[in-house]
Amino acid sequence: MEVRLTGWRSQNIRGGLRDIDIDLGADPERWTLVQMPNGTGKTTTMALLRATLAGAELPTQTVRDLRADDSVETGFFEVRLRVDDKPIRLQLHLDFRDGSATYWTVRAEARGGGREEGRALPADLRELLKAPLTELFVFNGELATQIRDLTKTRAAEAIRALYRLDTLDALRRRIDRLVDQEQRRAASVSTAKEEKGLRRLQNARDEARTTKERLNQQQRTTAVRMAERERERARLETEILARMTEDAGIRTRLEKLTERQGEVDAAAALLSAQALDVLRRPPHVHPRLLSRLQTLGGKLYELKLPETISAEFFRELSTQATCVCGRPIGHAERKAISEGAARYLAQDQISIINQMKLALRESSGDPSQLTQLTGDLREQLNERRKLKAERDRLASERIAEGDEVLKNLKTELAACTDELATLTASVERLTTKDPIRQRALRVTWETNQALCDAELKNRQFRLDTATKTRSFVLQGERLKALVSDAAERALDILRERVRLSTNEKLAQIIKTEALQVSRIGGGLELRSTGIGAKGGVSEGQSLAVAYAFLTSLLAEAPYRLPFIVDSPAVSLDTAVRREVGELIPDFFGQMIMFVISSEREGFADAFYDRPSDVQYITVSPRSGGNADVVQGVEAFKNFHSREGTA
């Protein structure tokens, strides 16, 4: 990613920034020298550049202190960037009345005229433009001291920020969040996080398994017993029939009953089939169902469904110049529409749904048909009960006449039938999956196979969840350890690379003393030949070390960033200024330097001999808190001002 600064603008800001616009051009020069005398807002401009780029929160008093005078109520500061050839404007709006500050983003490709509240930036740029990194390329003079302070971590933080090692910290935090989410999810079904809890869940799971095995065995035993009792009942019924048909009169009556029984059974079977067929056709079930189906069919016609979601609809749309929403359809949109058409209904599917739609709209039926069928079926079932009662009456007559064998057979049959009823009820309690029947029978997971299966699944899930949580936590810790190790290794490699590069630049900048960086810990540890560790350095040496470190840091970074610095050579002697002026700028794709007239000698004049890629801007104060902006090297060279207090 390449970020270029193309200008900035301010309104109603104190210190010569009431109404000023610095334009570096759409394609800015590599080096820009901005000559601003003290008192024209140079320090304020640097602070606003850092704040606007980083989206920093500004305290109420800080906002009010930026007010040009009591006559203004609002202020404005804008930074113009070119990010990979795309223009972006970051705006800071100040309300001096309540001391509030709001940020806006202006992008050409954004909706609503391109202006959006907040920092609507691409993800990479949003991560890049944060305070720790912004202070590196919008150089904060205090950084020169901070990076040498061994009690601080500024040097290491600078490396971590620029090379995005902070993303590894974010990854560790993400792992912690995932573990926490997994634990919260697990906590909703289990409180087990240690071995004791796991054993409890294992015991609960084993209990459900044992119960399932018991119920399965009970079901198998009951099924075997039922089969035995069914055979026994069939045998008893056969013997009872044989015993009763020994009497010719009863045999004739039984034959008539059997014949009638066959007719009733056949009629009941036919009526049942017809009733089921009617139930499969909702219009015949109830008048309200018929009305709702016809309404649904009408709605489908009214909404032109399913044609409007068909694949053919989108294919036809892709051939049009304008979408149904009124937007033009270009090549990219046409391709996306054509490719997406496959996700919608094909023509053969449309045909089927249209048939359904027609059937819904033309639904008709006679709900009285089901009523008639169920009434007829009820009559046949009543007839079946009457025939059974007649059979039982004939048997009772024989028993009353003293047939003890028949009596015993009937007693055995009654007992067998009762046992079968009990077994059938037991099987239903064991096997029913109908929630209504389960509630009616008051079964639990300990007495019903389906509920037991669900309970076992639930307990197994709890155990799995708890086990996986422990495993998940351990895996998370191992992963965090790997990430930490990778971050430390990467930081060590980058530290050494930056250290060696810094020392190469120091050798070119400070030729009077062999000053070197011996180690980059939290800060820069310095040494000098023949002295070893070097604690105290001059202000000029401190600034030279900072430049050498930052240029080494930024030059090898994965991002091309502008380097913006205030008074880059004010603390350096003329010889060092010249070295800095000749060496440092070559390490940046863009460098903006705010200077005062006293810095021209030795530093600014090092640029005069450069044939191109240099832009000179001179800002001079005028009355009313405003300033004049003049472009060109001649105005830059000839400007003189008595430097005062910023």
C-alpha cells in the first residue's frame, strides 16, 4: 500500500490557520519543504495532522483552545491523501461551543456524494492510521528522546506497529475471545471444566446408556412375549370356534356372523382408505382451508410468482441496459447477474410450481364428503362391535348350558387378551415418539426409548462439550504460545535488521564519533568506540539517532508512507544538517519538512541542487490571523522573518 499526502486545509483555527489551503498536487513531488515562521501554526498543523490521520479523541478543552477567536463557533481541518492512486479526504469538524470533534471521510466511490461520518476507510488503511504508527511518520519530536529511553518500550513498539506485529497480539486476543465464547457456550449446557465435573458428566452419560440398554432389552422381551401371547390367543380362538361349532345350530349362526364380519371389515377398510384420500386433499377437509388455499393462489398470481425469481428472469435481465431498479447494467453487473441466475428456479421447476399455483387458485372441494365418510366408517365400527358381542353371547349360552371346556378356554382367552393389552400398552410406553402420547402416558427418559435416546444424546453432548472445552482451552493456549513465539522471533529478526541499518546511517550522518546502536530492547541502547555503553548524547546526536532509526524502520516497511517532520535540523550543527539533508530524504518516497528560515543553511540548501522532485512552499503571516501561501524556490530562498515564539 502506498500512501501519499496531497495537501491539507484549515478554517477558523488559531495561529495563522484561519483560512489556509496547502496543495501539494494530485501527484505530489517526492520532497516538499514548507517554510513556516514560528507563530504561523506550524506546531498546531503537525498536531492536527496526527489527530486527523489517527482519528484521535480530542479533549473538550483542546478543541476550544484551537478556536481562532470568539467570533467563530466552528472550525475545520482536512487532510487529503492518495492511497494507491485513489483520493481520500479525512475531515475534522470542530464545534467550539460544546468542545466536540467529529471525523468525516470523503471518498469518490462512496455513496451519498462520497461523504460519510466517521473513518470509513479500507480495513488495511484503518489499521495503518492509528496513533502509535501515525507518530512515526508524522514525526513527534518527543519520540527522539523516547526511543532512547531504556525504561520505555517506544522503540520496540515502533517496530511492532509498523511491521504489524500488533496483529499477532490481536490474534492472541482473538484466541482468548474464542476460548471464552466456547466456554460460555459450554457453560449453557455444562458447568464442568475440571476432572470432577467430567466424571460427573461421564457417570450421567453412562447412566443414560445403561437405561437405553435396559429399555431396548425390555422392548425385545416384550415383543417376544407379545408374539407368544398372539399365537396363544390365535390358538385359543381356534379351539373356542371348534368347540362352539360342534353344535349345528350355533355353527349356522356363527357362519352368518363370520360372513357378516367379512363384509363389515371390507367396508371399514374401504371407508378408511377413502377418508385418508380425502384428508390428503385439504380443500375437501374444511371450508376454511379451501378459502385460504384459493386466497394463496390468488396472491401468487398477483405477485407474479414464481416468474420473478426464475433463472430465466435474471437471464433476460442481464441482456437489458437498465436494471429494474433504474441503475445501468455494465459488463461486471451483467456477468454477476448471469452467473447468479443458476441459483434461482429453472424453467422445468417453474412449470411444476405454476401447476401448483393453478391448482391452488382453482381449488374446489366438498367438505361434506369427509363428514359423510367418517359417519359411515363409524357405523361400520359399531357394527363390528355388535358382531363381536353376538359371538360372545353365543359362547355365554354354551357356557350357561354347562360347557366347562369352553368356559376354561374363554377364561384363558380373556387372560391372554388382558395380557396382550398390557403388553401393547407397555410397548407404546416404550416406543411412542408422539409428544402428545408421551405427555398423556407420563413417560420419562427412564421409561421411553425415544426420550432416552434424546437424553443420552443430550448427556453425550454435554460431555463432549465439556471435554472439547478443556481440549479447546489447551489448544488455545498452545496456539497462543506458538503465536507469541512467532511474534518474539519476528521482533528479534526485525530488531537486528533495523539495528544494522541504523548503524549504517549513523556512520554516514555522524562522522565525528563512531556512535552505534548496540541493542534495541524497549529503547535504543547506544555505544561508542572506546567508551562502550553511551548514556548521554547531545540534542543533535539524539535527533540524528532518531532519524537514522526511523528511516531504517520506514524504508524497509511493507507500506510506503510519507514522512512528515517539523524543524528537522534546528538542533543539528551545519555539517550534520548537510549530511541529514543529503542522506535522509532518499529513503522516503515522499517527505514533507516544515522548516524555519534558520534551517535553510546546511539543510534546505542541500535540496537546491536537486534538479526535480522538490516543491517549495512559503507561508507568511498577514493580518487577521490569516497567512499567504507562495509556491516556488525563489520565494522560499528570499523569505526572511524574525523568528518568535510558536
